[in-house]
Amino acid sequence: MRARLRGVAAVLAGLCLLAGPAACGKAAGVREPGGPGSAGALKIGVLLPDNTSRLYHFDKPLIEKKIHQLCPECTVEVVSAEHDVATQQQQMDAMITKRVRVLILDAVDSKSLRSPVESARAAGIPVVAYDRLVEGPVSAYVSFNGKRVGELQGEALLQALGDKARGAQIVMMNGDSTDPNSAWFQQGALDVLRGKVKIGKSYETAGWRPENANSNMSAAISALGAGHIDGVYSANDGLAAGIISALEAAKISPLPPVTGQDAELAAIQRIVTGDQYMTVYKPFTPEAGTAAAMAVALGRGKKLDGITTHTVNSPTTRGIPAVLLTPVSVTVHRIKDTVVKDHMYTIEQICTPKFASACQKAGLTR
């Protein structure tokens, strides 16, 4: 019996040599577990920077849903780094050790995650940079056009200032200097604002933290004077919350127009009351869906020609296949036809009893 089995094995080995390794695996009923494009179930890792922002509450379920629509047999593992670089580095290493087929990464810090991205590439695991471009050899990138985000913010601020814009003095509260998106937003805003308003103070906000924006704004008020701030460019809604708190603490009334980004519920409510002038809404469904499509395609060993529409460069990598989506400006008159229409929030969620009167004035009724 053993002699006969050895004979069969020899015949199969000979056939494998003739037909090639791929046919050999199929003939023997063996499936390569980790190779791109193999027929095994794909395991996709999703690494998010926190579990409190819209990325976790909105994007995460959308990414999971789209992956399972495109690939019912796929499994998805989602982890949050709680804003900690070291935690996200460890999570990346763990995913690589588990031999996930592809990674979707929204990096806490674009520079610090370069080494894990390089490790993933060495292990044959493609990385899709999500919402923020990370350094290292990423395979694809999906986000919104950051320059256009800044332009929308700058345009809205000029609109709010109206005829007073020419002699107006503003404060610029930019994001974290280590985040490439921050520079992108700032450049777009400066392209619109430069030469049209005076920039009294400009800050880089460490960690995108509202408390740091609050401290910076308090410093700006002390330096410029409470009566000499006509508007505030705020890179996102979290910073806007800290800025507005500082303005209120200084008893500045009426509040100057303040911009934002991300369409957070608290920001939408501040827009309803007039405390914040605008936010930038980035429809999450197409971003999440694109990331899912990229991940499934890369996991199956396919090219992204039918998905990507642009290429972008990072400090380390040129010609990264990318999709850059279009952001939307939201002022009080556009809440209903943007975030409500897209089912991000219901009117009931926005117009709690505290905001009922302001909602009535803004025309936000059921």
C-alpha cells in the first residue's frame, strides 16, 4: 500500500512540474493561504485613529457593509488606536503577523507609521491609505480634495465678512503640522484669503486637540485684543469647539464667524444657533465604499484601473493611485439638503429641546 501511495505521489509531482505551481495547488486540492488573488477567504484589517470621531461611528460600518457586499466570504477586523501612535504601530505589527490580506489605514501620524507600512509591503500586504495620506509604499489612497476643503472654508469666511472683509483681521487655527492634510487645507484657504484679509495670528494645533485650539485662541485674544478679531479660520469642528469656548470666555459678542470641517453633530447644532458659521461636509458613503472596493480588488490581486481617477505623491512615494472626492460647504441654509438628506442626522437628532427655538428660526422642521 505504501509503495502504491508513493507511486501516486510521484505521478502527481510530475504533473505539477509540467503544469506549473498554480495548477499543482488546484490538482492536489491545496490552497495557498496568504498569496494575493488566492481563492481563500480574504481577511481585511481596518485601522482607525480613534473610536469617538465620525470615522468610527459613520465610516467603520459603511466600510464593513461594502466589503461584505463585494466579498461575502471576507472577514474584517477593525481596531482603534485611541489617538496613540505606539498603539497603532503595535496594531499594524499584529495585523501583519496575522497575515491579513490587505490593510485599510487611517494613520494617527503619517510619518510615524511609515515603518509599519514598509513592513506590510515586505510581507506582501497592500495598504490603502484612508482619509489621510501616510508615508511609505502605500498601494492606494482615498480621501477628499483637501485643497478644495480649504478653499470652501476660505470662501465661506469671506462671504460671512461681506463688505467688511477688506479691512478685517482674522486668526488662522490650522491642524497638526505633522498631518499632510492640514497643510493641504491651509494652502487652499490661503489661496482664497491671502491679500483679502489681514491674518493677525496663525497657529498649528498639536494633535488636532480642541483644548490646544482653546489655548491658542486665548493667546490670540490677548495679543490682538477682544475687539479686533473679525473672523476665525478653523480647520475642523473639534478645533472650532475650543475656539468658540475661548471667545465666549472672553465675553466677545457677537461671536465672529468661525469655520469648521467634518459636519459633527455638535457643529451642526452650533451652526443652527449661529455660534459657528459653517462646516465642510464630506459624504462618507462614497469614501468608505471606495476604500472597500480598493481593498477587495487588491486582496484579489487585481489592478485598480477601474477604481482610481488620480495619482498623488507623498514625501516617500510618487504616483500613488488615488480617488479624491468632492467636499460640500454647509451653512445653516444647507443643513436640510446635505446632512439630513443623506441620512447622516435626522432633524430630531439635531433639534433637541435645547435647540428647538433656533431650529424653528432656521426652518429645520419635520
